[in-house]
Amino acid sequence: MAAACFFPAWALDAEVNKTSPFRLQHSVQTGLEYDSNVYRTFQAKRDDILLRALLKQKGTYAFHDRAQLGWIYQLGGKKYFEESGQDTLIQSLEVPLMVNLTDVLGLGLTQDFKLQLEDGDVDAAAGDVNEDYLSYSVRFHPRLSPREWTWLRIEPSGSFSYFDFSPAPNFSFMRQSLGLRLQYNLGSQVSATTSYSYSLQQFYNTNRDDSDHLVSVGLARLGDLYSSISYAYEANRSSLTGFSFDRHQIATVLSYTFGQHGSTQGEAQEGRYGIHLLGTLQLRSLPAVYNFDAEGQRFLLTGAEDENFNSLVLKLTYHLRHYLAFEGKITRYSNEFSKLQGGFARVMAYLGVRGSF
């Protein structure tokens, strides 16, 4: 079903494969992308075309009928036709472990490593700032599904993260968080979720310490026509008053797959065609970007672009075979509806092919 791609990768508590304890899957993805704002500046935008490539390996090992160890390794790269200083290599490794102690109680532990390296050949001449970073996180996520309450799933969590940002050490930080997520099953295809998390962040080489409260609610409908809507409120309070902010986020997903493949060799059917529309609206009390240099390197209030800017994504897929797909995607980022330092927009258009084996 289309909804599968929106579920977290660590959710490995499905029924263990009875025929083989070991499963392995590879995928290769490559394509061309147009980027309207390569350096992500507010003014004097520069566009370029780049080649993207991604190798992904996903595996699980069921070393017990109630326990699975998994891994997801990704190696990706971006090669720009003109702005070679932005060429980037990214590696990540996610290692989830899930142990189902009983039909009711499960314990999960997920570790995540990520390394990004940007080409440094033009730094001295062009004043380019490399966005090199190393991140590590570990998350403990038990799962409780009371036997009498088939409609309720309880997922507390705790995590520790370390983020080392080479160009600006004072943006490197450690983060600790605790959270609780409740999932309500409102029938076979409708579920509702509510969650709360509290986190603390300590930044290096500065006296900045942040505390963060995040509350969210959401509703989703599963199936070939997958849809969801969620609302989140975040209150961040910093020891440096200029970094305290409030954020309202509304996120929607609409995904439709149709034109089923025939089922062969026990293979599950899948949609031959897919249309996916994702939108995120950010309402902020402060700008998403609190500073930037001449190149346009942005110093963000939060870590990820999707957490700082409005985004709209339209993705189309065509599965020529169950192992071969063509895909196109248009993404737009913008900073409307926050206190603006200047209008920011970035549009990316991608066309590529993906194969799995």
C-alpha cells in the first residue's frame, strides 16, 4: 500500500518471515535535478542542474521468532554541472533492533549515523562554506498494545543525539528527549495519533541552552488512497532570547496508487502508477534563518529544512516492473508566514529511475 513509505523505518514488529530468518534488499536510484537556488540565498540566486545517485541496502535478520535486527545503509551523492563546490557525498546507517517480549509488549532500540561531506576545492577562491557534518542518535522506543484494547497502541520513547557541524562549531549540539505517542485504531483503515515530546539541547562554544515542547495530533486513512493530516505546536525556549520561538505546523499527505501489477510467485501486488502530494505549512514567531553568510549558508533555528520552511511536493511514479520504476518530483520551499528577513524560495525538479533487487 502507498502508506508504507510514510511509516518509520524502525517499525519492525511485523510477523517474522517463517521461511528464512535473513532478508536483504538493494535499490539503486539515479536522475537529473534542476535546482533554482543552489546556494540557498535570499537574493542573487544561482541555478544549476545536478546528477543525483543513491545506493540503498536494507536488511533484517530474525535471530529469534520474537526478535529482529535490521539495518538500512545509504550512500548518496550530488554532482553539479557548474557549481562543483556544492558536490556532496552523504552516507547514513540506521540499525533498528526490535524484540517482542509478548504479543502485548515490545522493546525497540534504533541507532542512526549520518555523515555529509561537501567538495572543498573552491573554498579559498569563492568563499564557499562546506556544509560538512556528522550526526549520531540513539532512540529507545518500547511498544505496548494492551490485549484487551485492540484500538490502542502506546509508544513511549527516549533519545540522545549528537550533531557536529564543522563550519560553525557553535551550532554543534547534544540533545536529549523524552516522548509519548498514542495511536488509536478507528477501524481497519483509519487511525488517529497524538504525541508529546520534551527535549533539551546544549550547544558547544556558546552559552546557548534550549528546551523544547512539541505536541501533535494527526488522522490518517490507509489503503490505495492514503491520506493524512496533522497539526503540531512547538514551543522552544532558549537561554539566548533571540532564539526562543513558537511554531505551528500543518502537514498533509495525499497518495493514490492504481493500475495494479499482477501477483506472481506469491509477490504482493503494487500500484503501477502513483500520485503523491505532500504539503507542510509553517507559522513561526521568528524567521527560520537567524543568520547567513555571503555564500548563503543558512544558520537555522532547527536542524532540518523541512522543519524551517513551508514545503510542497508533487511526486509521480510509474512502475514498469515491480523492480523498476520511473519517477518525477517537484519540490518548493519558501518562508512565507513567518517574520521575514527577506523572501526565500527554492524550487527543485527531479526526473529519474529506481531499480530494486
